[in-house]
Amino acid sequence: MTSAAALEDVRAEFIDAVKSVIGDSRPGLHDPHFGGNEKHYLAECVDTGFVSSVGSFVPRFEQDLARFVGAAHAVAVVNGTSGLHLALVGLGVKPGDEVIVPALSFVATASAVALAGAVPHFVDVSDATWGISPEGLRSYLAGLLERRGEGFVNSHTGRPVTALVPMHTLGFPVDADGLAEVAGEFGLILVEDAAESLGSYDKGTHTGLAGQAAVFSFNGNKTITTGGGGAIITADPVVAERLRHLSTTAKLANRYEFDHDQVGYNYRMPNINAALGVAQLEQLPEILERQRALHNMYADAFEGLRIGHKPSETTGATSNYWLQTFLLDRKFAVHKNAILNACLDEGITVRPLWKPLNRLEPYRSSPSDKTPVADDLYSRLICLPSSPVLAG
């Protein structure tokens, strides 16, 4: 068989398997599922005029979200990036600090660090969880950091290393408890980037509860959506109040006076977005069931394919299967771009995984460990049409 014929065979094998799941539909990568009270709650916002940051749906959304994930407090914000930025600043990350982040993540993880004036410091991920490995991180930091006063500094740059932001990649939980132990050993603030993991659990505990705070995203392509939006969760009432204050331009309560006691941010989620979120949270159990059913549909379709397989959650973890994925065997990795282009030519919305953050132009000079696992996953992973509507 010629190489051209072999490539055509690989592409056809993959496309046929995807088509067996999505049929004649050509959905986006993750179209939202609207099947509840969305229109009713949005109409209430319009009818009452409460469409901006004041209104009953914002606190209701915060309470419903906190209850679902098992957190004490939630602060709703305009998007996940602003939530990460606000959490880092509110918890004490200073300009010039270094913050440990995974090389394999959406760019917002690093962008939030940069917005805080800090420097992202990249580390590799585990090939089991696709997130930072506690054992690997402990070994790396032990060889990198030196104690200075009450904290630790990077022995190469002299900068304080003050925080750790692990990310639950595509809804697969990292070992957050293990990372919390490492963070404690090295005096690091732990903020979980849980943007993609609403409805994911590790050993029965929802993601986002291991550190001082965690951040979820509710963009249009997330498990549930508020259109644009995010939320920070925390167990600490003082932290929650500080973040809520900072998110509303640090304005002091007064009947009429505009008085602000520090530099704040206009990050509060609008009521109309929260209304959408309340309706979506009401359907979250059903959406998660659909995502799991879709995972099983793809797993069946890809069973026996010679070019790769459908990854599944690890033992003890429960993934929300936010984005469905296919992992090419290494010998077929050279065909990844050809498969992506062939699918797009057929109108099938697929995407690669994000380019590792330490390869991106803004961060090429940032400190980084070697990242062979992140590079390998980037070379082989394909994200599939993942809307819950595909599960019927």
C-alpha cells in the first residue's frame, strides 16, 4: 500500500467512526444544551429590568453552584480568566512572583498569572491524568527551590515562587489532594483551574475543594453555560468577601456615595447571565448523564480501531467528559493534521489539543521544566464533537 493510500485509509477509518456517532448532524465542538427554564428566567430579567450586576439570580446562582460542588462560598464573575486573575490577586500573589502552572492547558491559565503581574513557571503533566503529578512536582521543586525567609525562591531566577495552579484537563481530575500536600510543603497558594471540570470527582469529592480557591468557567462551550461567565469557590468566608468586594470595583457600601478603598475590578457576573446559569444548573445531572452516554457511544465506535483509542477516566476518578477525545497511537501521530483537515473538509468540527503553553510566543522566555508528556499529548490528541445533544 502506498503512503498516500495508507493516509487515505487512516482518515477514512477515523471519519467513519465519528460519523457513526454524530450521524448527519454537523454540530459545533460543544454546542450548549438548552432544555429547561432558560427562556423563562431570561424573560424575568428583561421584564424586571435587572439585566446587569444587580438582581436576584446572581446570589441564587452562587448558592446553587456552591451547593452542587460542596463548597461553602461561590463568587460569580464575568469569565474564568477573570476568576483566576482575581483569585490569585486576592490570595496574595504579587507582581514578580512565579506561579507554577501546567504546560498543557488553555492559555487563560498562564494569562491570568501574567495579568497579576506574576511569571508563569511551566511544569509537565502526568500521562495518566493529563494534569500535574504530585510526585513529579515534589521532585522538581525539591531540586529547584531554596528557602529564603518564610518562603521559597527559584534558585535560578531569585524570584519568589508563591502559588500553584493545577488544571483538570478536559474534565479529567488531577490528584488535587496530593498537590495540596506538595503546596503545603513549599508554602504555595493552591488555586485549582477547574474551568473544565464541573461535575468531575476524585475519590467521590468534587474538583475544586483541595486548595484555598478554585475557578470554574461557564463559556458557551462548557458543561453548562451562562453565555460568558465564571465563578470562584472557596471554603474561607473572609476570602469570599474579599473576592466579592474586589469583583465589584472595591466599592464601599453606601446609599449614594461612590467610595472605593483599593484598586478593584469590574468582574461581577451580570444578572442575565446568572439567570441562564440557574436554569442550566437545574439540568446539570441530566447533562452529565448525556456526556457519559456520549463517551460510551464513541468508545463503542472506536473499539478495535488500529490507529488509536478513546481515553477514559482513571480508577477512582469520575470525569464529566466535557470534551470527547481520541488519542492516536504514536506511530499514527504524523497523520494528526491530515485527519483534522479531512474532518473539517467534511464539516465535522474537530480540534487539536492546545499547543503547550511554554511554546507560545508570550511565554517562551518563562521558566519551564522539560515537558515531554505535554508535547506527546499535543502531538496525538484530537477533540471530537462533544455536545450533550448528540446523546439523544
